[in-house]
Amino acid sequence: MRECAWRLPAAVTLLSWYMLLAGLAWMAPYSWREQHRDFPAAPPTRIRMVDPAGEWRMPFVCKMVPSSDSVGSYGEDCRVRYPVSLLQPAGDGRMVLFRAESPGLLFLFGTDDLGRDVFSRSLAGGTVTFATGLLATMVALLLAILGGCLAGLLGGWPDLMISRGAELLMALPVLYVLLALRAALPIQTPPAVAFALAVGLISILGWARPARLLRGVVMSTRNEGYVMAARGFGAGPIYLLRKHIFPRLRGVLGAQAAILIPEFMLVEVALSFLGLGVAEPVPSWGTMLSSVQYDLVADRRWWLGFPAVLLTLSILLSGQVARTLELQLQPVAVAPEES
Amino acid sequence: MSEALLVARELAKRHRAACALGGVSLSIGAEESLAIVGESGCGKSTLLRCLAGLERPDTGSVVFEGVVVWRLRGEQRKRFCRGVQLVLQDAARALNPWWNGLALVREPMDLLRSDLSRQERDVVARRWLERVGLPASVTERLPGELSGGQRQRLLLARAMTLEPAVLLLDEPLAGLDPPIQRDILDLLQELRRDRPLATVLVTHSLGAAAHCAERIAVMRSGVIVELQSMDSFFSGPQHLYSQEILAGWQARQANFVPGPPIKSGGPTH
């Protein structure tokens, strides 16, 4: 188990990335629902360090001036400067990441059509998307543990039913089934219900693969000599699961979680992108990105695509970590034979 | 022979198409020692697992103290497990590779001796480790860090913690060097001297059988073809197959040119 030293950084990197997203959401400069009605579709605010006179200053933003000729075009009046400061308490007592001195406005990723700060909404949306992925993974893995252990331990007809059921699920084009199922359920629901429905559906469709994997590990462990020996000491199924089988499952579960979380996050994004996940005004990366599907928006309001950058980063990072974990968490081989 | 402790009646068992046991009857008396010999795949291990209640025979029954073993539940099942212990083949696989020696030896007591406190179980475990000749450092080690002989001793220790009346041993000498085999057999003899203990030893080796058993059963293709006292087996085996394996063994003994005696370093008695 010398590889332990490597396992930690990989998992910690991933965890800290998600913690960062969730933590930052609490420290976002603006609330995800706060609308700056005078500044719809504003481009990312430029943070400057040189004033019009050419002198170096601490970072500041200029006063944003809506131009009179068209909505969504803005000018800057750099005679009025607002210094930018990090980690400042905001008006509501929260500690925010950064802000421009009031009444200055700082939209790092610009604003959407309702004048809401895209950066703050990206962070909040990331939390929603990540929470969906995490919860769906937890529920799916619980179902998988239940199914895999029942099938692997009991064998016979329970195994037959669970395994064939899982194979049937794996044979289905999951995304289409998911969309159809979600579309068949009520669409106009409160955000909490929509969230629960997404988590439920994703995990019900997603338990099959980990369940098959766990079943295999349970079956191979069940036939180990030491499990037979424990049965000889009168051990029942609960004892065998707790003492001999679960410890073998931990590694598989860890790697599966690392694989499933990003996968389910993508599924959530797809759902909300198509309007079947959590709905406005609650942000998720999917709902936020759905506005970019029109040429005009993608062309003129490119900053609305920022969540895609965060999503891509998350998925790439998770994929890398999952691959590392999968290699490292492989069950160690049985005691080495004598040479 | 005193009254029978463990009785097998007409045991038959099929593994898929292959016949593993074809009607085996056997009775093991208290403090008796029986050896079962036969070639690989003749059903010896299946017979032992049936006797230990780990496999259910298709027909026939195993009876311990007058009760059919497979039907035992709860306290009665525990009583049976404490009375009849199987030492599994392949010590490397019969020990959980992630558990240390102490946890491994304590496991049977954790399951079956709830009357003892954790400390008492630890004490008993350490006592048995010492009794089978293992150093105290084994308590901290994983099975992968032990030698084959040490693992076999560990298996014996964990079975003996329950102080069974019948000890079933499935090829305890497989994969061990001859001097170590000798040590294990001697240890078995000592354990038998210490307390009333019946042993059933499954082995390939007639030498080992002769060393530590009073009766011998010869198995072939799932049936016992000959069941004799050891002396009459060696003086005149009845069945053709028994004569064959005895002749083969004697031929190997004759061809073997003994070198100078090997100092094993282990306990010699």
C-alpha cells in the first residue's frame, strides 16, 4: 500500500476544486438573484491600474455609462474611479471575494440580459450543478451497493434479476430515456422539486454500472478462502459484509465516485440546458449556457459562455483524478506467494 | 473406538456435471485420528467441507451429537462451529491479507466466544500463538509477511482457540518443505496430546498419514474404496487402488537416497 502517498493529493485536488466552487459561491460579489436593471448585457468590467493621466495606481474600475443609442453598449468614464479591494465585507455583512467601492460596479464576467452578475451566478450555478452530481452519485452508489451486495452474496434468482435489470439499463441510451422521463414528469415545478427529480432520475438510471462492478468484487471476495474460513466460525452475511467485503469495496467506490460525479454533472447540465432541470431564476451551468445556444448571443455576448469554461475545467480535472484514483485504488493482490 | 462424534451418512454431491461425492459414509469417534488419502479431485476437500457444514450435500446427512448439521441454527450452529473446526487448504488464501496476526487469531473468538471480553480474547489469542510456536511479533504482521509454515501454524492456532472436539485439516502440508511438514505434523501430535481432540487429515502423502493417524480412508472418484486401521493398510491393502498407491509410495521411498540429516532449526521432538 505504498501508493497511498499519491492517493491523497489527487483526491484533495479534486475536493478542493469543488470546495472552492461551493465556498466561493458564498463569497460572490453579488447575489445570484440581484438584478442591475440599468446595466443589462454589460461586458466584463475592465480592471485598470493606469489612470487617464498615465499614472500607476492601485487597481480600480471606471464608472460604467450606458450608451444612449443601444441597449447593451456601454462606455467608461474614467474621471470617476472606484478602487477595487479584495476580501471586503459587503453591505449585507457577508465577506465578499472582491468588490469595487460603492457605488462602483465590478462585473468580472459581465452581466446577462437582466443585469445579473455572470461571475456570481456561475459560482452559484456551479454549486447547484455540483450538488446534483454529488447527491446523484451518492444515491446511485447506495443503490449500487444494495444491488451489488444482494446479487453478489445471494446469487441465484436475486442475482439474475438484478444483473439482467442492470444490463437492461446499461443497454438503453440513458440520456434519451432520461430526457423522455423528465419530460413526462411535471415541468413547472419549484426549483427544489426540479432538483430532487433530477437527482432521483439520474441516480435511478446511473446505478447499473457501479452495481455490476460491485457485484463482481463481492462475488470474488465471497469465494475467498478467508470468507469461507469465517463462515466456518459461524459468521453470518452481515458480519462477512462488514468485516471482509466492505473493506474491499472502498477502493472501487472511491474511483466510481470520482468517475460518476463529473458524469452526472454533465447530465445535469444537459437536462437544464434543455429546460428540464432547475429553472430560472435559480442558476445552474446548464440553464446559464442555454442562452448561448443562439448565434446572436454567442457572437455578441460571448461572456455568457463563462460557465462552459468552468465546466470544462471541472470535467477535465475530475477525469484526470478519476484515472489516477482508479489505478491507485485497485485492490492489492492477495498475499504474495513464498519465493 | 469410542462413541461417534461426527457421522456422515451416504453423502453425495455433484459439482455441475462432475460427481464430487458418490455416497460416502464415515464416522469419527472422540479422540480418533483418521487420514484420508487419494489423488487430486477425488472429493476429499468436498467431503471435509460437508463435514464442516460449509457445503450442503445433495443427499445424505452429516450428524453431530445426534443432530443433522445443515439444519442447525443460532446457538446450536455456534455449538457445532465450536466443536468442529476446518483448517482450510492454502493458508495464504485462508487468511485475510489485510488483517494482522492478532486479529486473525482472535476472529473465531470474536464470532463464537462472546462470553469473553476483548482483553480475554487477546490473551487467549496470544497464548495460542505462543503454543503453536510463533514469535510474539506475528501479532503485528500481515499474512503476506509470514512464511508458509508460519501461516499454517497461524491457521492451526485460530482453529484451536475454539478448543474443538474435531479438527478437520485439508492438505495442511501442501507447498511446505519436508522439514517444515515434519514440524507441523509434530505440532499436531502435541496438540492431540494436550487435550481430547479428534483429527481428520486430508493429505496426498502416505508418510504424513502414517505419522499421525490410526485409521486411513482411501478415496477415489468420490467414494471411499478402503477404510482400515493404519497397520493393516500397510501390511495388506485390500482394494486394487490402495495396493497401487502403496506400491507407488514404497517405490519412491526406495529410490530416495537419504543425505545427511537436515538441521531444521525448528522445534524437533
